[in-house]
Amino acid sequence: MAFRRIGNPSNLSRIIVCLLVAAVAAVACASADEAESRYEGLAVAPSQLRQIPQMALADTSGNDVHLAADTQGKVRLVYQLFTNCPDICGVQLAQLASVLARPGAPGNVAVLAVTVDPDRDTPEVLRSYLDQFSTDFVGLVPRSEEQLTDLQNALGSLASIKIFPETATTEHVHDDGEGAMTHDHGAYDMAHDGRVFAFAPNGYGYAQYPYPTRQSEFDHDLPILAGIEPDAPAEAGL
């Protein structure tokens, strides 16, 4: 299905932010009646706590990375992106790299960067893109659209969508000159959830960081999250 482009491509970041409003407001409203949060980021209400998804995605070397089991004992910062993103994705990644490089930043933090555009973001493309920010960032590529949907549902994330120009189709099929039909993907943009989903070492997601988030909020919250023991009950992070 082709989605009509909304306005000018340069306004894509505004589209993404607008799409986030409903999701962010829902969490914030749910938190309104709770006790004051210890986090400066967007705190998740106790009634809406989720655990890190129990699933494995392929990393940029083709190996399975189990989001929970392979990152035990760490704060997991799950961020969805695409390498053709004109602005927001790069800003978020640069900020995370800066935060984690600061003196005193906790060492048990893993950035799990999941592409929402696996058609164009091959493992090589994704790895090259992430290395511009940090070679420690873990690049993950969903193996199918269904797996990406399952991940987004487990996170409580908005679904990502492709936005096509009015004249574009999802695929172009042409003859390669030797009688075989080949496929290449048409030009499109992506709209996706711009939040960083933060899961403590015990696997619970206590805070989220929509765009834009001040660096000071990460500086304040990451040590708190990192100090939660892996075997701590959910209440320990509230």
C-alpha cells in the first residue's frame, strides 16, 4: 500500500513528532495520578510497565542478538531509525554517543539500534551509518516485516510506515536485459516512533525519551537505571 506524502519531504521530522503526540500524551496522562517520578525523562506509569521484548534480531554481522538474554546486567536503550533519515535519527544517535562518552557515565549501557527500513538498510549500510556515532552501538535488522511489527507491539511503539510520493509504487519491476525480471525499491520516506525506550538491568522499561530530550535528562536518569540490580523486582525502579 502506498502512503501519500504529507507536505514537503523536508517536513518529515515534524510529521514524526506529530505522530508521537498521541502516544507520549497517553503515557504522560497515565502517569499523572502516580507519585512523583524519580526520572527526568518520560516516566512510564507502574500500570503500563513493559519488559524488554523476548525476541532475537540479526545484528550487522548476521548473528542473533537476543534483546533480553544477551544484554543481561545492562541498561538497554532501544531506538528505531533508518539511515536515510534527514535529521532526527542522527541527532538522537549523536546525543546518545555524547552522553555515554561523558566522564562518569555508567558503563553498563547498551544502545540497540533497530532499523525500520531493512529494504534499504542492509547490515553493511547500517553498520557504516552507526559507526559515524559509535562503534559500540549494536545495529539490528529485523528479518521480516512481521518481526518488526512484533517488536513494535512489544515495545508499545507506534508502527513505522513508508511514505511514498503520489507517483511512486512500493516496487518497480523491470527487465534486466537478459530476460530476467529484477526489482528495486522506489523512493520513499519513513515515519517512525522517535522515542528511546530505556530498560533497566532487571528488564523493565521505566522511562522513555522522545525527541527532543535534553542531554541533562539522560545524564540524570542513566545512573539511576544502571544501579537497578538485574534480579530486582519491578517496584525497585519506580
